[in-house]
Amino acid sequence: MLPQNSAPGGNDQLFRALITSAIDGIVVIDADGTVELYNESCERLFQYSPSEVLGNNIKILMPQSQRKAHEEALARYRKTGEKRIIGTGREVVGQRKDLSTFPIYVSVGEGVWNEKKIFVAIIHDLTTMKAEQAQREGATGLLAQIVRSSDDAIISKTLDGVITSWNDAAEHMFGYHADEAIGQHVTMLIPVSRHAEEGEIIFRLSAGETIRHFETIRRRKGGEELHVSLSVAPIRDAAGLIVGASKIVRDITKRKSAESDSHKLQSELGHAARLNAMGQMSAAIAHELNQPLAAMMNYVKAAQHLLSPELPKPEQIVTAREAMGKAAKQIIRAGAIIRYLREFVEKRASEKVSSDLNRAIGEAVELGLMGADSSVKVFLDLDRNMPPAMIDKIQIQQVLINLIRNGVDAMAGVAKRELTIASSSEETGCLHITICDTGPGFAPEILAKLFEPFTTTREKGMGIGLSICRAIVEAHGGSIRLLPDGNHGACFLIRLPVAAV
């Protein structure tokens, strides 16, 4: 339910439309905690009708255990002006009318309405995201168990050579317990005559190089030397900076005489998928974030499957490492999507930089086709002379991924399944991207409202994908439209400005 004077002048209709159509709950309270606005999404989330909430204290939407802290926070704010959650957000628990609880993320802003201080809370249901997080953490735990139970020593270290992790196989191979090794310099395992190798390894790692199948000599706790084969790869932080190295060590002492028949050394296991903190989210997150999250889960499940045998084949380990590396990239990608969507809802300018559009297209195609039926034929026709585009790469990739997935879904019931993605710079000052499929196209009643919210041709579709795509492209100063129908299928044209020289 919205107040009659909810927004000034001609903005009233737009304000009402935004509040009404928002899938996230929006609540406005006064300084005493009395609810002044309660949108339709709140009815869905909390099961209360507006008449049951408006004019009552916001505590009705909280579990009993949280109500006292809420009252104290409001009282403290009125007395001291101290802000804790205002201007930020946090994860809390909401309570429905039937007294069931569920996880939510609440972002609170402060303002003045009708000369009275108010607080605006945007409420997002985290139930689905928490379930997906639990699944990813389960997969991560399984991979950690694989590392612990591996027959090969798996060790990580800083770029300074300080050991930071040590699995059971390393303890068995070198004779040091974890508490004896972690925190020590890795040269404790290297004969003095080979200390120079460590400097060379760190130098190559710092340049981003992965070292594979490096055979050398290492030393056990008692001084006994071992013939080992090493695979060493750089560890990167969330920003992509190299902060250390991961090393897989295999004892090849007993197999040295049969070198030609030995198995190749396993490659480094990739890092588990990282979780990015949840921020203020709009209705689009569940739709847009599902793509990189699905990719992460596919990569992790693929790695889990490849590593499930007691002794995986070397090529399986290599593939698993690559899959986990890609999973880590998708976590970073997912975080960027969340940050963008938060900024988009809050009307903050996105970060646009001069970018290689063809490269962005290639990455989007790789992700967008993940899990697609192999019968879909993909044709790339990218103009090699494309000038750079001024874009937020992640945003544009999300548009492309959305269109690619829509195209693949549309072709599910047709015999000819071809997807064509092309780029060109024929128009002065403008770059073109076309994405065409051989599906059935759109019915006339859909065409008239194709880019409007909640328009979908899929039984379980949310109907907000194309609306979001248009908002993103237009925020870049470009446009997106459906080209006139040819013989069959759907063909979208995206126009983007060229980066200024």
C-alpha cells in the first residue's frame, strides 16, 4: 500500500510503478518504527496484508529474539544519532505471519518525507542463495577432503617461501608434522645445493607461469633425499594478484629407473569457489546471477567427478584443475554482477573502460553455452578490426549471455539448431553485435511488449531478462532491438559506442 503523496509532481506515477513492481520488499518506517509503506512484495515475503502491518511497529516482521535489539537501536539513534545499519546493510532473519522464519538481507537508508524523518528498508529473501551457498560449500569441503587424502603431497606457500598449508601426504613424504612445517621456509625441504631452484621457481611464478613436471631432489626430515616431480602454480587473490604458490609433490624415487613408463605428475588442484558477500540486490539478481552460479556448480561438479576415482588419471587432474580455476573466475564474475546490480538500483554510475569487445564476446559465449546441448552449432563472425568499446565488460557480457541462453532454449524443439554471433564496426562511431538463432521466433502478441518486464515465452521464465538487457545497453549509450523477421528465428542487434580516442 502506498501513501497518496508518495512522490512529488510528475514522478509520482513512476515512483508507484517502481514500488509496486519491485520483487524485493520495500518498507518505510518512521523514527518510532511505525510502518508507513509496505509494498506488494512484502505481502509475498511476510504473508501479512497491508492492513495488518501499516500503522503497526515493524517488529511484527521480526522474530521475538530480535525485537529488543531493534528497539534499543532505534532508541539509541534517537538519543545519540549513532548509525549502525543505516546507510549499509546486513543479513538478519525475518518472520512470516505463520511464525516461520527465513534469511533476508536488509539495506536501510535514511530520508525525510512530509517534513518527518523516515527510514527505507529494502528486503531481499536469501533463502535460495543460502541453499546454493550450502551446496557450493559442500563441494568445497569435498575438494578439501580430496586434498587431505591425496597420495601426493600438496603444499601451499607465500611468495616469500613460507609454508601455509600441508596435507597428510606431505607429512608422510617428508616426515614433518603440519605444526612443524607450516610457518617455516620451504628451503627446509630443499638440499643446500639446490636452494637456487627456489629463487627460479618464485621468479617464474611471479610472472604468472605454471611449472609442470619439474623433476628434482628434495629432503626428508632425517636428511634422506627424495627424487620428486613438482607441479607448481601461482595462487591469485580476488583481484587477480599473485600472492603465493600451490605445489603438488610426487615421490618418484622408486620409479626413477622406469621413467619412461611413469605417470605424468598431477597438476595443481584449483582453488574452491569463493563466495562474495551479498549486497543490496534487486529483482534481477536471481535471474542474472544464476548463470555464473550455474557455471560454478558445473565446474565444481565436473572436478568432483574427475577426481572421484581413487587414483585419477593425469589428464583428469589437469582437467579438474582447469575447471576449478574457471570456477574461481566465475566467483569473481558473480561478485562483479552483484556490485553492478547494486549500483544500478542505486543509480550510481557504472565503471566503463576501453575494452576489447571481441574478447568480451568470446568469454560470454564460453559461459553462455555452458551446459548447452552439443547439437547446437555455434558460428562466430567477429570483425578483427574492431576498435575498442567504452563498456563495463561484465554488464555487456551479462546481456550477451542472456541472449545466448534464450536462443539456445528457443531452439530446443527445432531440427536445425544454429546460433550465430557476429561483431562489426561498419557504422561510424558505433559497434554492432548480432545474436541470431534458428528457433521459432516470437508470436505477434509477444513482439509488441518484448522488452517490457514480465514478458516471457517460457513456462518458468521470470520475464525480466530482456528488460534488464535493454536497461544495461541504454545505460551504455547504446540500443538493443529485434531485427525484422527473416525466414525464421530471432535476431537481436546491439549497438554500442566506440571508445573515445
